[in-house]
Amino acid sequence: RKAAPAAPAAEAKGADAQAEADALKAAGNEMLKAGNYHGAIEKYSAAVELSPSGPQSHIYLSNRAAAYCHLKDYASAVEDCEAAIELNDDYAKAHARMGFAYFYQENYEKAEECYSKAAALEPNNNNHQEYLRKARAKMASGSSAVGAAGAAPPAGGMPDMSNLMESLGGAGGAG
């Protein structure tokens, strides 16, 4: 007696895992919008665990990077963006979020590279163009993005964190 092939069951399990990962991403998006960044990271992490290299995995990683940026954990954001880009080099939001993280780490050269790539991928996205301009201005001036402790940055010098929310990928502006 031959055993039934495992492929259909594995495919069904894969589809179930992908659907569950997508539901976790949606829950993470809601938490991110509500300002629950730690909760969002947990949901995106669970989605990545279920689907580490699925068709939406680059979005889970990029959205988790956005949550890390809100928590000012820029090193973790860069790691997630690098992983997202490894899965999908054409995902402009991952490049833009990595540029954002590098900008706040005062690595304006890397920020400029990332924003340049994002702008090339989405030439009609004004945010990418504006942030690219800001990174280049910082490079040209040699200035620091960080002022005195607790001081506000120079006007127009820093990317706007609110755009992280607007730039979540997927339907309805959520990624």
C-alpha cells in the first residue's frame, strides 16, 4: 500500500499559515495605528515566524521596522529592513524606512542611499523625494541630526514620524 502524497496537505497547511500570518499583520497594523508599538512588534514577529519567506513576509518585516522606529530602536529597524529587502528588493517602503532609521542614527550617507533607492522605485512619491533632499542637506552641511538632550531638532531637518503610519503597505494604507 502506498502512502498518499504529502504535498496537498503541506500546501493546505502553508495556505493556513499564510492566512494566519496575514491576520496577525492586520492585528499588528491596528496596534501600530493605536500606538501600541510593542504589541505590534509581537504580532509582526508572529507573522514572520509563521511565514518567514512567504509572499507578504517582506511587508511583515518592514511594518515591524516601522514599529521599531517609533520606539527609537533604529538598529532593529535597519535589521528588519535589510531582511525585507533581501526578500523583495523592489519594496520601496523597506528602503524608505531603512533610510529613516539611518537618518536618526545620523548616518546620512546610508540614509541618502536608501532614500535614493526608494525614490527610484516610486518616483511619484513626494515623501521619498523630500527625505532624500533632507538627507543630502545634512550631508552637505555636515550637521548632526541630534541637538541637545531633549531639544527639538532644527526645523525641516528631520523626517516626519507620522509618515511611517501613512506608508504602511497594502490595502487601505495598512501593510
